[in-house]
Amino acid sequence: MLDQADIEGLLAAGAPADEYATEATMISRTMMRLRSDSATGLTIDGIANVIREVWQEMFGPFEPAALAVREPAFRKIAVRCIGE
């Protein structure tokens, strides 16, 4: 999902195919932990928050305006996560 979204445009710019592998692992691990810790399960907002936090750590820090540009992609990925 991260590769398809290519939020930073790195794959389109010729980055290695595994460019977002570390971020995917970080997001997956956090989601698994949240799933086991939460009685309500994962939500779209919760997943989008996880993605945002990982993105800030790995590619940021982003100013609010730059983060806002990425928010639709975070949400779209989160929606896809819930559907799978």
C-alpha cells in the first residue's frame, strides 16, 4: 500500500523498490500491538495516526502545511487497511 501511494514520490524518482519497507514494518508492528491492546480494535483514524507518526519520524519533521498535504494519503491507506 505504501509503494502504491508513494507519498514522497521516491519510487517515481527511481528509489529502490524496497524504499518504504522499513516504514511498512514499523506501521505493521504498531498496528499489531494496538490491535492486541485495544478492546475496540483498529479504526481508520487510529491507523492514520500510526502512519502519520511513522512518517514524521522517518521523513519529517514536517511543518503543519506539509503534513496536511500528506493526510489524504495517510487516510486512504488506513481505509485500505480496514478493508483487508
